[in-house]
Amino acid sequence: MAKPKLSEAQRRAMKWLGYGWTSEPGAGMAIHVNGKRICNVDTMFALQRMGLVEQLEERGRKLVGQWKATQDGSNLARLLCL
């Protein structure tokens, strides 16, 4: 897998999600992990386009503001030692 160039916000998100955490929606466009703001929704959509995260689903409906790392995302977090 080639190492994609990640912004600081994307690295911060993958640092958490790459090791099994899931995100939760915050106020406005903020995304939180473990009660701390890590990035915004645009960052998560960029990571989703790269195939590093996926939006959680419940009964076939996507959950707003909730993402988890894909297998590629987890592998990248370990490869980059985030």
C-alpha cells in the first residue's frame, strides 16, 4: 500500500481511528473521539474518499458523524506509527 500524504488533521484522526476508536458528532461540523475534538466533517469525508475510514451504519442507514477505520486505515496508522 502506498503511503498517502495526510494533513495534520487527517493524521490526528487516523491516530485514534486506526487503533479501533470510533468517532462521534460534536457541535456543528466537529468530530470528536473520546470527548475531544479531533477534526471536522470535511476531514472525515476526505479520509473516506481515500478508503481509510467508513461511516458506521445501523439497519442500512448511515449514522451521522460516526466513522471507523477500514482495514487499510488501520494498517496505515501502524505503518506511520501514529
